[in-house]
Amino acid sequence: MKTVALVAGRGALPPMLVRAVKAQGHRICVVNLKGHNDAPIEPPEVDAATTLPVGAIGKALKFLEAQGAEEVLFAGNVDKTVWYRDLRPDLQALKLITNLPDGGDDRILRALTDMLEAKGFPVGAPVDWLPDCLAPTGHLAGPEASAEVVGDMEFGLRIAKGVGALEIGQTVVVCRGCVVAVEAVEGTDAMIARAGMLAKKGAVVVKAIKPQQDRRLDVPTVGVETLAAMKEAGLRWLALEAGCLILEPERFRAQAKALKIGVYGR
């Protein structure tokens, strides 16, 4: 048995990881990110927990040390705009973000990962704990796509890979060979809402893995909340590069069918 520490943002992924780690007989402790959890994960669901604001790295390190963390996982949505609006960094965070290299928002996570590992806390990959949740290729759920829509999926995948290579985002919306929207710091759901104002039923949401993706950090993820955002925006097609993470896969497929959203793995 080992002690796994989870840094938990918003969404279904952190609770899924808690269940997966406990199912394998390991001890788990959680750092809930303040303002990112409607219901923070706490004992008895986990062995130990604390809630800290983004930027309280010093307190997080003390918690990891006190718990004897042997592996650290990052999971859940984090409002990336906090880095540009409301961040109140402690001394450790100031040291981390000073003189960060260019390279998009992932540079912050990479720098944090390097710091943790230098201090003796290995950072693991959430996908290793959830192998049954990775998107395969083929038709996954919902209605089947026309040849035109499939063509847009392939086009969108090329665009999304290019956007990812530039460290801008992981997701695009395309329609009839045209780029409608590109995800940036606002996140997937906000980008989907914007795209819905520009294109409707024929548009395709495409999510891809960055060519330089660190599989330990921010792996492209979809869930029922993604489907709800698409339904609200009037978008009917979703394409995922194989290897993207699908939260609660059975529930996801059932919801896609109910909402008549076609989902494909490419």
C-alpha cells in the first residue's frame, strides 16, 4: 500500500480517481482547490484532506510531507484565468512563477511538476488509474455522421493538433471546412458557447492531444458536462482523438444518445 495525494479541481474526475485508488487498496489524501469544488472531497471518503487556494504551494507541500505522499496526481478543471486575475501567491508560488519560460499555460503545471519531483514527490498520470476511460477509435455514441461531417472531423483534428502544438488549447469547432472557434484560456465549455453563436447543427467540436502532451498533466477530457454545453449551444457532433479521457463512459454514452449528439474517436 502506498499514499497517493490528489490535487483536486472541479468535475467528476477527482472522485473517479479517489474510487480507483481506493479500489487498489492504497491510501489517498486530497488537496481541494478552494473555489473549484462544490463539495470538497473529505474524510471518511478519503484518508485526509485540506482545502487551499490556488497559489498556496507552501502549505500544500507541508500537507504532502505530513501525509507521506508517494505519488501526486493532478485532476479536475481549474479556472486558468485565476493566474491572471485573482492569484495571491505565497513565497513558494512566487519563486515558481518568477521567470517562467514562454510556452502557454501548461508551463505553470510543468514547473510545478518539476518542483514537486525535485522535492521527492513523484507526479503520476491520472490516465494510468483509469485505463477503461480512454477514448477508442470509431463511432462511440449517438447518431452516425455523414461523409461531410466525418471530413470535418479529420480537418478539425489537424487544426486542433496545430493549435495544441502552439500551446494555445486542445479543442476547436469547425464547420464545412472552416474554423469557427479555437479554445484558449477560457476553457472548452465557454468556447463551445461562443461557437454556438456562430454555427449550429453542422458544426463539429474536435478535441485532440497536444503533440508534446505530458500525459500526467491536463489530458484532454470530456464528460456529460461537455455534452450539456454542446446541447445548450446547438452543436451535434463531437470528435475525440483516441486516448482522450471520457469521464463516466457508460453515463456519457447514454447521455450522448439521449441528446442525439454523435461522438466519434479518431
